[in-house]
Amino acid sequence: MENDSIQELQYLITEEIYLLPEDQKAILSQLEGNTANTPALVASEPEVEPIPVNGSFSKGILILHEEAVLPSEVMEMLVNMIKAVGHSMSEVGMASSAVLENRSMEDFQALNAHVVLKFGKIKHPVNALFDQPYEIHADGETEFLFADSLSAIFEDKKT
């Protein structure tokens, strides 16, 4: 298409095209090989990678946990908790505090979670949303439940 002549392009572009004087100068200088007068291209924002979530996250249930890695016995307890409310681990997504560190609230909201279960302190602004643990809070279409860390719950369960 870039090699088509103006006569050939008239069949593709049927509307009238208007050229502003400042654009005309920029185009002429570019055609002459002088790009000094051309407007600088605006650099676009670098695209931020989404927050990685372990699991399928198919039901929109997100589990945030304080621990970098969950020990097997704590993970088993979590699996039993999720089963007790009628879900399976294959339906939920999980993210540790380390994964959320240095991420913005916009990054978090882009996950579009419907239910967020936060266990322990998270290095993220979501930690400051509510201060009452073990109460369901709503923020728009998202429900939050904040609780103690999974390790602390596991230790309490053992005693």
C-alpha cells in the first residue's frame, strides 16, 4: 500500500483529507530528509505486567497471604478451609505479599477479584483498606475479608 500512487489511493480513501499548515511543513521537511522540524513522538507509558496469580482464579476468589511460601501443613489447612465453603483450590487464585510489593492499587484492581481473602499483613496499599479483621467489607463489587496470617491461624489451631 505504501507504494500505491495517489491515483490508486483515491479508490481506498473516499473522504476528503485536510492538511494543516504545521503538518505540511513537518511532512515536507521529512520528505527532504530533514527531521529536525518534525514533532517528536510522544513516548507511550511502558506496559506494566499484571500481578502474577497462582491458580486458575476462575471464580474471582483471590487469596492474599503474608508468607512468601506456605509450608505444606499450612497449605493443607487452607485447602480444607476452601473446601469447607464449597470451593476448590483449582477455582481460586493466590498471591503472596512478596508478589504484591511495589505494585499499585490500580494493578491490584486490574485483577478484577470479586472476593479477596487477606491473611496477615501484606506489603501493599490493600492492607490499609479496612482495619476490622474477620468482618466482611465491600468496596464496590469486591468483598474483602481480612484475617490473621495463615501461619498464626495454623499455630492457634494446634494449641
